[in-house]
Amino acid sequence: MSAEKTATKPSRAVSPPVAARASEARPSNPPIWRSVAALADSLNAGAARPTFTSHSIRHYVRFAAANGLAPHIRRLGSKILIDEVGFRAWIDRQGQVDA
């Protein structure tokens, strides 16, 4: 091959890896997806008496469309995943009166 052919070969622009592009679009607080039991364990860590039991969290999930929790829930078949950051924000908004 001659040097002329290799020199005239157009160079291809290399795009960044998919992982690099995906990380640029992530929000500042990415979701932390947990199962119902894992969320209950995380919320009750170090408590003498649990505030949120698995049963109470499942109740909130069952009525998520009515209580506003739906954006923080993902269902994968029979598995229920809840965004811990979103759940804590949802709890903070409960009982607040809009002025």
C-alpha cells in the first residue's frame, strides 16, 4: 500500500462511550431503587421501634395512584422497586398545606 492511500483515508469521529453520555444526563440525586423489605430496613435503621413496616409500605404502594407515590415506584413483574430518595421526599410533602 502506498503512503498516499493511507494519508487520504478519512478519519472517523469517535463518539464517547454510552456510559459517559448517560452519566451526563443523570439528575443530581439519582434514584436508589430498593425492594419493599430493603426500603423498610433502610428507613428503620437504628430505630428501637420501626416507623415504616413492610406492610405499611405495601399499603402506600397499593394506593400510589391516589396518594402521589406512583412516580417513585417501578414494577418488574411481581417485583416492586421504590426509589428511596423519592419516597423520603414524598414523606416530607405529606401533611403540608399549600399556601
